[in-house]
Amino acid sequence: MGQVRAALLATFVAAIALTACDRAPPPVQRVDLAEAGPAMPRVMEQSPDTTLASWRVADDGQALHFGNAGADPLLSLACRPGENPPQISVIRHLTALPGQGALLPVIGNGMRSRFMVDATLANGEWRWEAKLPAADPSLDVFTGPRDLTATLPGGGMLEIAGSRLPGEFVTWCRAGGVVRPTVEPEAEEPVS
């Protein structure tokens, strides 16, 4: 009985295989590459020299830029404190093409954060941008004073010197753009 089943199964498989052989292959679609348009060259960017780069506050006070003095910023943190909840954008100033997306890992201060960045047009510049609520814990990577690295595929690694400014900026934005007054410790009264 087992041999009969095996023979029937083998016959069934052979019949299916022969049926598949009788089918015509799918039609081939030919495309003339000249009609497809020019290919966009994909240039791998070198890691920028950031040995003299530093953080600076934007003129309007709503952003913090990292870059070399007198040059365009390489990375920015921008705050929109008036939104509910306040929002922070992490911006990598590197040419992006419309419709592209990438992952921007930022490592430092004992953390690893990964920001999903999209090609965004702002001020005539296509750049990489991630928009997040200011309370997002992934932004904590910026709150410590140690060195950071930010790597964008095809854009090299950005080495960012440690600073307290990004942490203060993130804290300020999370507070809705309100500067909290510093509380002086009360002087102890003399014991009589």
C-alpha cells in the first residue's frame, strides 16, 4: 500500500512539472537606457574635518549649529517650542534627493540613538531631517558633555567635540523655550 502511494505521488509531481514546462515564459520588457534619463551620480562624501568645529546658537535662538567658523553648518538641532508638545529637528546638512530616507546613528555620552531622516527641502536646500517630540528619549544622546559621532550612509562620519551646549538646548526646548531661573542655595543661619 505504501509503494502504491509513493508511485501515485511521484506520478502527480511529474505531471505538475510537465504542465509547468508547457507554459510560455513571461514577456520581456526592453527599456532603452537613453530614454530613462541621465543617471544621478552618487558621490560618496568624505568625512569632514571637524578639528576646529564648534557649536553656535542661531541668530534667532531657535537652533544650534555645529560646524566650522565661517562655513555652513554640518549638523543642526532646531527647536519649535511653540508646538504642543515642543518639537526638535535633527538636521544633517548634506545633499539629499527628493523621496530619499536614511538612518542617522548618533553615538556618544554612553548612548546610541538612531534617527530616521528624510530628504527635506528647506531654505532652498535639500537636506536630511528627523522631526521628533522634544521629550523623545533618543535625544538624550545630545544631553551629555562628551564627544559624539554621527554617520550618514554615503556622507561620511561627523566627529562632534564634546560640549554642554547641546544638552542645554535640548533641556530648554523640552521646557517649551522657557528659561528656568537658577535657584540659589539659602545661606545657613548662624546657630546661637
